[in-house]
Amino acid sequence: MNAAAHSTSSPGAGVPRGIWFAVVAPPIAWSLQGGVSWLVADALCGVGISAAHPRAAAARLAIGLLTIVALAVSAAAIWRVHGAWRFLREPDPSGPLAGAEATRRFLAVAGLLTSATLTLGLVLAGVPALALSACGVAR
């Protein structure tokens, strides 16, 4: 089997990168935001630190910036996959869906759902850390 035949028959062949980005990037951003926020709060906040302490403000700022970056990645994924989904939802006049076309449509919908759900998760995880004391609440 030559390399060209193998590349077209492999799983995921012909799936645009924007769809893969939308499927993979939001879970990674969400996981990193949660894990790194916990580590930042643990490193900067000692036992008995009040909300007015400078280390609490630094923790809140770091978690806020991390949340904004993660939200930007997730929003970019939504934007990319929404365009792909709108393009792929148009019916193909040549007949029933081929295997690769069905895979692209499935991944576009999965990417849209994943991106939207985890963007909401980022908002629900990150915004309270900005409004509440990052020390004690974010840990």
C-alpha cells in the first residue's frame, strides 16, 4: 500500500484542523485552568491569609489572567468550529453521506458542543475566583 492511499484511508483523514482544534483545545484549556489555578492558590496562599493580603490579590490576578487566556482559546475554538459546522451542514446534492463527510459532520457537532460546554465551565470556575477571595475558595 502506498503512502497516498494510506493517508486517505486513515481515521480523521480530510478533517479540517479547525474541527480538531475545537475538539481538543477546550478540554486542555479547561484542565489547565483548573489545575494551574489550584496550584497558584496553593503556592500563594498560606494558612490564615485574609482576602486583603497582597498574596491573595496576586493569586486572584493570576487566576483571572489564566481564566481569560483559557476563555480566549475556547472562544477561538467555538468560532472556528461554528464556521466549519455551517459549511458542513449544507446538504450534498450528490447523494448520501460518504464516510469521511459523516466523520467531518460528527466532529464538527462534537467540537461545537465540547467548546460551548467547557466555555461555560471556564466561566463557572474562573469568575468566582475573581469575585471571591482566591485564598481559601479557589483551593
